[in-house]
Amino acid sequence: MTIYMPTAARTAKELPMTEAERQARVELAACYRIFDMLGWTELIFNHITLRVPGSEPRFLINPFGLYYREITASSLVLIDLEGNVLRESKWPVNRAGFVIHSAIHGAVAHAHCVMHTHTTNGIAVSCLKEGLSSDNFYGAMLHDRVAYHELQGVTVDLSERESLVRDLGDKQVMILRNHGLLSWGTNVAEAFLRLWTLQRACDVQLAAALAGGEINRLSPQVIDRMLGESGPGEARTNQDVFAAMLRLLDARDPSYRD
């Protein structure tokens, strides 16, 4: 079921475009194109959102109806926590995306970027009763750092925001049971690398299962060491990874900046 959010657009005079918003638009549009390069797409569905700096909580979301490869900085839609569209747009906002993302943006002060995907391997692992395995390089990095949220149907009911935030707790990645993957970060780069790590953990877990042999279990000591070594320099690594992806994107098609 698809439900569109109502609009309450303001004029440019009432809500002038700030440089901070313009920069956020370019960065988020780039992220959508990077997802497209990686194949993390689901027709016109799924969402990445980014808060716009300012006194009021506002965030950018994709226009519902465009493929990720079509999204540009100017086409992104600015909305508030109630789902009001603050700038005039010819494209609507999908309610399911609004419900999930507004829940986290509204409840977690540092959640400036929220990402949600329906990749095949991500959904496959989300359907497994045991969830994500810690017995591979990437899964070990996420040991005890993954939240889980039970599927309650298509996410269009505002009442689900409370349970989603409760289940998320203090974690920055979540597996939506029988549904998909989610991450949040203090910036786009952080959210991206967290989601990439979760996605890779799912990919490797399923590949190992298909290999058909006995899984070599990692010891608690090794997992603890993996967790301890994932912290230092993480912020720099996040930025370096995203910058590298951005260079690939710019070489391929810089039209996302429009």
C-alpha cells in the first residue's frame, strides 16, 4: 500500500535556501547515486534521509517516483517531522519512508543521516531466525551492535515509530525482520560505511552457507579483538571511503549536483 504525504509548501521568501541546505542536497543526491552504482536499489522504493542544519528539525528525502539514478540535489524534498513538504515539489513523499526515518530523526539527536535498503541478501538474512552471524570478518565487527525490529506490515502507521525507536535503543544498525537493513550516522559517510559493513556481513554469511561446509566459528576472544580494533580512526575512515566513492561517481556522472 502506498500513501502519499500531504504538502504545506512555503514560498522561497518564507524559507530561503541556505548554503548548508544546498550542501546537504548535493551530498545526499550523491549518496543516492552511489547506492545506484552499488545496486542497492528497489525500483522507486526505499529511502536515504539527511537532516538540514538549522533551528527546526527538517530533513531531505527522495521524491517518490524517481529511480535513484535520476535524483538530483534540486529534486530532493524538504520535509519536517510531521511530514509536511516545506518546499514546493512536483513529486510526493512516500509515507512508509517518512514513518521510519522521522521516527529516528525525531528521537535520536545525533541521527543526521538514516539509510534503509531492501537488498536481496539483506532481506534474506532478516528472514533468518538467528539473524546476523558473527562468524565472518564483517559480522564480527557488528557483534552485539545490531538491533532487531519485528515486521508489523507496511510501515505506514505512525504508532510504529515508538516500537521502532525502542527496538533501536543505542545501536546504529538495525535489521528489520523479514524486511531489510537500516543504519544511521552523525553524517552521510558514517551511516554509509555502517550500512556497507552490515551489507557485506550479510553477503558473506549467505555465501558461506551456500558453500555447504561446516562454518568455522570465531572465538569470543577474536570477536572482542575485532570489536576493539574497529574504533580508532573510524571517523577518518568513514570520510575517506565516502570520498573515494564520490570520486568514482564524479568520473561517471556529476549530474547529481544539479
